[in-house]
Amino acid sequence: LNDLPAGLRALKRSGLDLVIEFHSGKKLNRADAKVCLAICREELQEEYEVSGYGWDEEDKWGELTSSESRLLLFREAVGRRIVGYASFRLTLQGECWNCMEGSPCLFVYDLLVLPEYRRKGVGKQALLTLEMAARKARLAYVCALVTSASALGPPFLSAIKGWRDDTAAVLQMDAADPDDDSFRVYAKCVDTSILQAEQQSQSVQAYARQLAQLSSTSVSLFSLY
């Protein structure tokens, strides 16, 4: 991420003056990790409990500070206060089931911004940065876990080009628990070859539907004679 354009490491618009930092969870300053945990607790604890996903502070701390964890921190340029963060891992789509299954992806666990900084492009900037990082690492998808009680996550992700609810796909995995409805997974494909194959498949399906309609019309006309 440190190799990404300088424009993706700062946000200076809509009255904002933020810097974006990249950290590994294991090397993250513990004071900063505690701030991220406090933001997560304030914003998500009730949501986790209502959805049935469950809130476990020790587990969340481990998620933030593990050697596999990576984070983007959003800081005020003046004052250095953390106003949001993104927690993610480079893994496979089966990460949501704690299994190594599916395609390579950048899996986002948390993307949180303090209320006074929302609707100013911080979240979109974070996703753009993560998408570019995923492409640079030659991953197939960027995925995001959203609890079923989330009021902000689904509309935010669905409004961004290329993102879709991909829960049905991860439920097809061998390790999936079909009775677990505590979360949903949204995803965006960033692999050109997969996107091209999907477009070709959609074109073939559209052509097949046209042939079926023509065939039906021909049968209807024949029945008139």
C-alpha cells in the first residue's frame, strides 16, 4: 500500500484534511489499536449483538492486532486524531467461515468512520484504496462482511459501482453454515479475466433468451395455419 499514489494516502476535500496510514496489526501502536477498538465498540457492539453475530471484545482485539491483520487509519492532519479505520486481510473468500476456500481476496472486516466525518467521501476513498491494493496484489475480489443488523453497510456498498451482495455464493462453500444468518458478504470482482468471462456468459444467456422467444413466436404463428 505504501507504493500507491500519494493521492490515495491523503484526503483534502469537503473541508477535510486527513492522512491515510497503512499498518500491520502486529506492529500497530497499542494506543492506536485501543482507539480503533473503542470506535468499533461504540459503532458496532449493539449491531453485533442484535444480529446474533455476537460481540467478543477479546476476539475483536485479536482480529485488529493479529499478524495477519492489515489496517488503514484515517487521521486528522492537524492533531493526529484517528477518525476512522479499515481492518482487512489478504486471504480467500472462505475467510468468513474460517476456512481456506474460494478465490483470493482482500477481506474487509471493519470500515468505520466517526459520524461527523461521514458522507464526505472517506469510506469511498478507503474502498478505492483497497481495490487498487487488491489489483496490485493480483487478487480476484474485495469482500466485506456486514452484519444482518447493519443499517448503513448495505446501502453504502450497493451504491458503489461493481459491489453486490455475494452471500449466496459464499453459502455454496463446503464449510458454510446455511443456518447462520447473522451476517452478509458483499463483494466486488477486480479480476479482469473473471469480469470478461461473466460478461461473455451474460451475452450467451441473453442470446439464448432471444432464441427462445423467437422459437415461441414461430410456434405461435405456425399454430394459426
